[in-house]
Amino acid sequence: MRLLLIEDDDRIAGPLTEGLGRYGFTVDHVRTGAAGLAGTDGTPDLVLLDLGLPDMDGLDVCRNLRARSAVPIIMITARGEEADRIVGLELGADDYLAKPFGVRELVARIRAVTRRTSGAPPFPVPTHQAARSEAPGPQPLGPLEINRRTRQVRLDGADIPLTPREFDLLAHLAEDPGTVHSRQHIMDTVWDPHFFGPTKTLDAHVAALRRKLGDPAWITTSRGVGFRLTVPGQDAEPGTAG
Ligand code: CA
């Protein structure tokens, strides 16, 4: 697996490259955002992106990367940059890790992100999820169409570009439309079974999905509980016409 590490601090990049190498990762290391954007021509399997870069804002690098590719992105941030993390997740980053962190923790995150974003999960998944992933055709939901096999989403026939995590979140909510999915269950399923820490990332992804779907009514907030997916304008009682 090939990683692109965009990090200007050699004291971090050096040990990281070496440590990741021990886990079998190939690391291409660049020190600037510009080099990172140029380096993606080699199509890395995943990008590790430091947000504090000398030549450009790491968030701009993230936005640029996402605009041209669906490559998984893990942001590396300094502590106390929560606002940046949330913006980064909204821009399409898949996860973040706050400095300082250990190589083992990073490897766990890389594996979790890869597992979520690859078509074939290398680890056993619950049966209902396995069945879902083998679903033969796209799931229609009003004007929306969710294709779990190709991981494509269409709205009124037009492709909606989603980040891997946004897709997983939408697909999860769509497994049971109209039902409230609790925050914790979403975090456990869409993020990581052992997710800990603030769940603001969930709100950021919901906000991004609402924006991309063009109507906030697609995802309803059940305050203090969670979220549910409904087709706007069709949130009627069962048996009601329309
Ligand atoms: Ca830095």
C-alpha cells in the first residue's frame, strides 16, 4: 500500500516513514503542499496530510486533492485545531489524528479508513451489511438512487460526488429510511466500532450531505438522539396519499 505523506517537519516525517515502513507501507514523503498536489500523479492509496504547511494552507491542499480524486485523506493536526479539523472533514478528509500520536494508532486509522473506503472489506462484517453490499441493484429513494456496488449516488439522474465517508453515512441512513439512527450507532457503524472522542465530525458530514443533496430536509435531526433520512415532501404517515 502506497502512502503520500505531506509533512514539512522532518522530526515527525522521519520516524513516521520508518515506522510505517515496518508495517509494510511504502511512503512517499513531500514537504510542501505544492509538492503534495504534484505528487498525487503517482496515485497513492491514501494521503497523510499535515495541516500546518509552509507554502499553503493544509485545508486548501485537502480541498484540491478532493476536487480531483477520491483518495482517502487522513489529516494530521496539532492539538487545539478543532475548527480546522471540522472544516477539513467538511472538505472531504476521511479522518484526522492529533499530534502527538503513535505509529500503531496511525496504522489503525489507516486500516479503518481503508476498510471503509474499499469495496471489499478485509475483515468480517455483520451479516446484514454483507447482504447489503451484495445487493444487486441501486436502491431508489424518491429522486435519489444509491448504488452500493458502485458506490454511486444519483439525484434526479445526476451523479452526486460524495466522499467515501459521506457515502457510507448516506448508505447507512438509507438502510432504514424514516427511522432515527442514534449518533452512537452511526459512529460505531460508519466510523469505527471503537470510536472515541467528539462526534462533531458526524454533524459536519451530515451538513455536507445536506448541502450536496440540495435540500436539508433529506436528513432530519432528532435532537439529542440522532438522524433519519426521509425523501423531502414524502414524510407522510403510512397510508396517507402523496
Ligand atoms: Ca507542519
